[in-house]
Amino acid sequence: MTPPIPPTPPARPDAAELLEKLLRAAQAAGEIVMRVYAEEDVGAELKGPNDPVTRADREANVLLLEHLTRGFPGVPIVAEESDPSLFQGFGSAPAAFFVDPVDGTREFIAKNGEFCVMIGYAEEGRATAGIVLLPALGKTYLGAEGIGAFVIDEHGTRSPVHVSNETDLANCRVAVSRFQRSKSLDAKLTALGAKELVTVGSAGLKGVKVASGELEMFAHPSQGRVKLWDACAPDAIVRAAGGILTDARGVPFDYRGEVDQGQGLLGSNPILHAKAVERFRLASSPESR
């Protein structure tokens, strides 16, 4: 009896074509998000402790799944608002998408504009392409391995971006969380000895502020695990812009692993990243307590 022929894996997409397809999907989702954003009642409710969701999250999630399934048949889509059964076993696939339809839902509900649509793409466990669309701020950031990172402004002009070349922590402006704070986390941030801690909403916005050099670092040195849909797109864009994004211990995210992993987030240029990892290590040691 002839053994069955295994299915042929999807062909690796051209990076430029991939980014353009992701851009169109994110723009379509952004229209849904802004329509709901303009409404007085955004349908906010809690799906878990301190974990809000709105109509925009759910409707944009459905649209993004439709776009990505049609454009990239056979590639798993690990999306925040999807039933986990839909992406079960994604780690065994050669590539996968990681989707957060509204990153920064608290900011969305507060109507402060600091939220985004995020689509990340990972190959063999490594983030290689990403889109972070900021619909209320009129900017979109995108990047991929071998192409670099770019920002598209409200006029459609596309410009390259790069992480800061700063190497001294004392000169750093650091993007930090608005809502997810604690005494132990703030003690680690203080240990950085940075020039300024800048409160910024949503992981995606923090990441692109680092990718563009607007801020030197994104630091969230918590012990909390990170969802891969919160990390993949900014990870790819920061790396395409010449930087590094890992967990707060300096451990890279494995996009073939568990959906939630690591401890916190840290993004910067390679020199500052290494210095911050060491500062956080020393601040966590028993001798520092």
C-alpha cells in the first residue's frame, strides 16, 4: 500500500508582498475600529479579571481572520479574540500569524487614541514581519526582515525608521505602562537610571516609538507572562529597525511555543538592551533587597 503523501506546506511569501497584504488587512480593520470608537457605547465588558473587550475587538478580529485566511490559506492565525481551538497546534507549522485586533483596549475605552491594530508574522519561531496601525493617530508602522522598517503618515508618505543610536542609559527616555504597574516593577524601572519614564498606552505603540527612535527604550520588567499576539508585530518591527525586543530577562520569544510566555517586555538598540537586562538582573538579585 502506498503511504499517503504529506500536504505541501504553504510557499514562503515574498516579504514586500506580505507586508502589502497585511497593510490592507490592518487598514480594513482600522476602519471598523474607528467606527466603533466614534460611538458613545463601545460595548465594553470584561472577559476576565482586568481584561476588557469591546465590539471593536470582536468585529475587527473576524475581519482580520477573513483577510488572512483568504490571502494566506493554510497558515495558522493565533488571534486574541479567537477560540483557542482554531489555532491549536500552530507551533508545528512553519509559519503563523499573531493578531491583536485592538491592542490597548483600556486606551480605546478611555478614548485617548493610544491603541492599535497589530498583525505579526513568524517563521520557524522567529518574528519576521509586522504591522502596527494607529488609526486614531494617523500612522502605520511596518517592517520585515531584509526590507527594514517604515512609517506611513496620514498623507500616505512612507519613510524609513531606525532605533536610536544612544548608548548611555542616563540619556534614555523609556516607554512604560500606564495601567500595569506595581512597587516591584517601579523599583526595577528606577534601577535603570534613565533620564525619563514616559507613560505610553499599548505594547504596539511603545514598540514603534522605540523602532522610530522617538524613545530609546520600551521596558516592562514584570514577572507576568506575555501573550504572543502582544509581542510578535512590535518584535518584528523593532528588529527590522535595527533593535532587539525580548522579555525583560533578555530571553527571545519563541513563536512556536506557548501562547503566553516569558517575563515582561524589553525593547531597545542592542547596546542599551544588554545594559538594561543587566540592571534588571541586579535589581532582582537577593542582595538588592
